Amino acid sequence: AELGDSRQQLENNHQLAELLAQEKHEQTSLVGQMNEEARVYEQIALEREAELSKARVDFEARLKVLQQQLEDQPQAAQQVTRKTQQASSQFDLNEDLTRILIDQQLNDTGWEADSLDLTYCKGARPEKGKNKAIAEWPTSKPKENADYVLFAGLIPVAIVEAKRKRVNIADRIPQAERYSRQLIVTDNLQPAGQNTGWTDGQGGHFKVPFAFACNGRPFIKQLAELSGIWFRDLRSPANLRRPLQNFHTPGGLLDL
């Protein structure tokens, strides 16, 4: 009986060893597959970034040529405008690529921006001594988030509304204004100026003093309302929206 028990124990140990070896093999195989997938996705991201960079450079070069023709040949203004519109229509950005361009424009002027990772839902929050462009900041309306809120330290100083290329950018300033009224201001934030905000001329108040709307494109005089960065100072109802070549720096906004 003892010999039989010993044999049974040996068989059980052997089966256990086989199961452990099989599990180790499967885990090793899974790790290998995950590493390969990670390398593939990294390569795709690098290729996409390179394609976008080249497309942007080509696009801006074509626009410079057309604008130079307009300056050199005033009598051909109408024809050049038409060519500019045709060139612009071929460079159609979806929302994700638009955000990449806007992230870069914000980074270039001193804001920390990354609309994929620096988002409210991923835990991004304002910090003292840092100038952050936090994406998808919530408002008091369900499912309505500001595309970006610019924070100079703990101070919310501007709303940025990001739109695709084919949208009239100037007409999107009112949407940024609406988010300025509806922005959720948490207890740790500092007001940008007046504690009560600034009157909107309609019986309400803006909580954030400045509004931007943009689509990542450089400003084109012939397509003014469809390009560039549009801006409005919300501290007075008399202030009108206007186009800019670049975003304000953090210090530039605080000095206005």
C-alpha cells in the first residue's frame, strides 16, 4: 500500500511539474506577444508623427508661395485667393491631428500641453509654479468639457476651444465664452481677478477672463475667419474678438 501511495505521489508531482512548465511557457509567450505589439504600436506612432510633420511643412510652404504671389501681383489677388482656398482644402485635419498641432502651438508659447495625457480625466490638475493647458476640463453641463483650460499656477486664465479646419473659427469664440461661464472652479484654485467674475452683458458672469478658438492652422489673411488663433478679452462687453498669429505666453496673459 505504501509503494502504491508513493507511486501516486510521484505521478501527482510529475503532473504538477508539467502544469507549472506549461504555465511558464504560456506566460513567456504572452510577454513576447505583448512586447511585439508594443513595438508595432510605437512604430505606427512614429510614422504618423513623421507624416504629420511633413504634411504641415509642405502645407505652410505652399501657402507662403501663394501669399508672396499676392504681395508681388496685387492685380492677381482674386486668383491667388482661390488657389489658397484650394490648397487649404487639401490639408484636412481630423480632430486628433488638430489637437497635436494646437498642443505644439501652446508648447511653443510656454504652456505645458499634451491633449492625450494631460487631461482632467487622467488626473491632470493645476500646480503652483507650472503653466498647464489641461484638456477636457469639466463644466457645469454634463458631457460638455472645455477643450483646454490654461492655468498659470493655480489661476485659470483662459479657455481654448479647438475645432477642425473647415469650421469658422471666429464663430467659435461664443462657445469658449459659454464654457467660461460654466467652468467648474474647485476650491484649490485662485481667481484670476474679481471674485465675482466679469459681467457678460447678459446678466451672467465669466469666471475666466480670456477666450481663444483655433484649429491649428497658421493665420491666412485671405481666409481670416477660417484660420489662425481667435481671441477675446472677456473682461469688458466692449472688447471684440480678433485674430492672432500665436497664443499669448503665460506672462503675457497675466500682464493684460
